[in-house]
Amino acid sequence: MMAGFEFFKKEMREIVKTQKIFILPALFLFVAFSSPLASKYINEILKMVGVDATFPEPKFTDSYLQFFKNFNSMCFFIMVLSFMGIVVDERVRGSMVIALTKRLSRTQFIFSKFISVVLFYTASYFVSVVGCIYYTYLLFPNYYHENLFLSFFIFWIYGVFIISVTVLGSTISKTHMMSGIIGIGALLGFPLIAMIPRVGKYTPGKLSELSTKIISGTNQASDTIIPLAVTAIAVCVIMFLSVFAFKRQEI
Amino acid sequence: MIAVETYKLTKAFGSYNAVDGLDLKVPEGEIYGFLGPNGAGKTTTIKMLLGLSKPTSGEIKICGKDVTFGSVRNRIDIGFLPDVPSFYDWMKPKEFLMFCGKIFSIESRQLNEKADNLLELVGLTGVNKKIKGFSRGMKQRLGIAQALINNPKVVFLDEPTSALDPIGRKDVMDIIEKLSGKVTVFFSTHILSDVERICDRVVIIDKGKMLIEDTIPNLRQKYSSHGIEIEAEETESYREFLTDLSNQKWIDRMEKTEEGKVKVLVNNIKDAQLNITRMLGARNVELRKFIILEPSLEDIFLKVVSK
């Protein structure tokens, strides 16, 4: 247990020492601040760049919808790129061998990495959510919606799911590039799977869509229950598969 | 007591046996040379001994405990240095040793002292820069320190000097020599002079099979080719002496190496010593050198591997 905790501490320190501590939070905060601004001043921005189009008067919910849209396209992409080498890099470099010939089990190795990334993502995400709500509060007459926190929560869960897929990709890959292809492929593929009639609405990819739809009113909060449960189970299964695959690998 | 023991250890990759029925018995406290040409199966064997690779068949025991693939049970008894060690480059040497020690749950004060002692042993005391800036030799020395952090009973060193320059090699060999008698060292290499210098016992493997295992003095005795090197002024009497010599029954082979210098392989060293000195005296040869040649480990290795 102690070995796993010490390795987890190493992972957290590595995030700080390798500058990841600046990259993700900076990007998350940029999205947090730019989304309410872009929503509020969309018409002015369009006028400035010479586009002759006028959008309806922006509402505070547009700020959150823009946040989820930007987060989905930018932040998760950069997050996958930042962490796609989390396991495979140690294998390729050879540092894994030294750690695994100490009293560190393979399960501890994988979970330490997963938990450290989830914690880092959660902290960065929390700061960006606070930033986004605060800017919405400053720019719009209203900022609260009854499904606001559920919306942020299901989006967070979707991020955890993406991290678990990234860890699995990195565990089963022999090269950094292969790991990246799996991670980015999953990021692009799961929203497509969510479009499959009948079953798609229960898949993890649906969560990112639901986070906007329960704010815009297209869907009810209750619609999130099944995909939330499926995603939580999927995270557990994917982590189990990561450990299972890693335990079978010869290093 | 036996520190490392394998029984019919085999590792197959498809139809090719990288390790083929290897039986090893490494006595406790010895520096054990694990020799073989490139591709002989040394690293594959070490990985199985460490539980990093799954044997196709066979058994492994370290300090009496069974080794199973992936298990952490034996880790407290072992230390390992790979051929090209890789660390977390952003750490400093002491920080890395502290990290390794904490994985073994070593108490902080004891660990701090241990890390300082090990840094002193490997000559890295006071080095406070990130591992990123280390030379290969420094990394290898830090690698030895991390392998010893848990006071292991057996240390596996996989070709620790193969990537080093002569100075780095000497530094690493000096450190390994200091471990003699304190810990069992399982030392894999293909650099024979390193083995000759520090190992108590060697095993030579090729194509995954054990060819021979013994102490170096015993190997020398077994594989001694009884050579004598003679060097003298290149005169008429010396040439006559060489002609006489080539007709002796106890001569196996004669080889002129340089001007005035011959290497003679004999089948009876005692007869040869007595007769050659007598013959040299009889021909009034002005002798410069007369050396009884000890077979080098390289000679033995080549003989065993090419059999």
C-alpha cells in the first residue's frame, strides 16, 4: 500500500516538474474565461471580423454551452496528448523496470498513474468551472440553472472516462504514437458511437452531449442516469482491463 | 546456502529456445559471472529471475523462495541494475534513492542515512544536479546505489559496464569489487577482463544452454593449453634450437609471433620446462624472455563457446 502511495506521490511531483502543471490549467482557464466572453460578445466579434450576421441576444446558458463545446474540442484533446505516454514512455525509456523490481505491484503502478491524472484533471477542471461561472455571473444578469452542477458533473465523469481510455491505450501500446492514435481515436470515436440509434444514448459519448442538452432544455436530468452509470462501470472495466493487460506483459 | 537456483529453466519464443533447460546454483556471498556472447540468453534469464518475464517451463528460487512472474514477494531480497538504466530525469540522485527506499517502506531517518552511505560508496556524494545532466558512468553508479537501497541479498547486474568508457568501467568495477562478501552479485557480461578481475565463479552460456560452470582457477586448470613464450636474439643457434624444438614429442604447436619470439603449446608442461631450458643452454641461446603462459578467460571462453 505504501509503495503505491509513494509512487502516486512521484506521479504528482512529475506533473509539477515536467511543466504539465502549467499547460492544462492554463488551457482550462483560457476556455473558462473565453467561453462567457465569446458568448456575450459574439455579435460584436462577428462585426469586427466583417461577418454580416446577427445572432439572437445571448443568454447566460450560451456561456456554459460554449464552455462544454470548447472543452470537448480543445481541452480533452490536449489532455490526451499530454498523458498518452503515461505508461508507454516508462516502458520505452526503461524507468519502469527499476520501479517494478522494487516493492511496487503492477496494479499499484497503473492505479497510481490513473489516480494522479484524475486528481490533476479534477483540480484543473474545478478551477476552470469556478472561473466560467464567475465570468458568466459578471457578464450576464443571471448565472444559475437548476441543472448547472449536474451538467458540470457529468462532463467531469466523461473526462475521467477519457483518462481511463488514455491509460489503457498507453498500457497496451508499444510506442508513443500508437498510444496517441488510441487516445485520439477514442476521443473522436465515442461521440460517433453515441449517435447509434437506440443504444448510443446509453454510451459514455452521450454524456458530453447531455451536459449541454440538460442546460438548453432538450433533455431532462433523468436522461443522464443510465449513461452516467454505464460510464462509471466502463471506467471500472477499462481500469480492470489496463491492469489485466499490464500484468500479462513481459517487461 | 544457495542464493539463486534454477531448475530446467526454459524460455521459448515460438520454436526458438532463448533459454534452454538452464540449471544454476549460485552460492551466497559470491560474485557470480554470468557469461555468454551477445544473444546467448543472459538478459532473458535475468528477466525471468527477476519475475519480469514468464518462463516457459522450469523453476526459480531466490534465497529459498519461489519466484513467480509478476509477484512482489521476492523483491525485498533483490536489487537490479539494467544494462542502460533509466531514471526519472527530473530527480536529483539523493531524491531518487529516497524515492526507491520509500517504495520499500524504509523508515525516513534510516533511509536518509542509507542514501548518504550509498552515494558515498558510488562516489556521488555532494552531486546535487538533476539526473538529466548525468554522464553514462554516473548513471551506472547511481544504478548500483538504487539496487542496494533495500540491503538486498542478491544483486543482479546486467552488463553494467558494456556501455561505458574505460574510466567509467573502472569506476563501476571498483564499486562491484567492494560488494564482495557482503552481497551475492549475479554479474552478467561479455567483457571477460571484468569477470576475470572480480568473479569468484563463472558460468558460460550460449544459445540458452549452460556450457560450463566453475571457479576461474579450476577453469584455467581444465582448459589450460600449457603455453610457453620464448624470446631470444635471432641468431643461427636460436634457429637451430627452434628446429630441434619443433621435433620434440611433447610439442603440440609452435607459432612465431614476432621477430625472435615464439609461442609454444605443449602437452606436458613439466617435461617442456626441463627440456627447453636444457636445449637453450646446449645451443648457447641468448635468452630474453621465458614465460609460462596462463590461459586467459578469453581463451577459455572461445574454446568453450566454439566447441
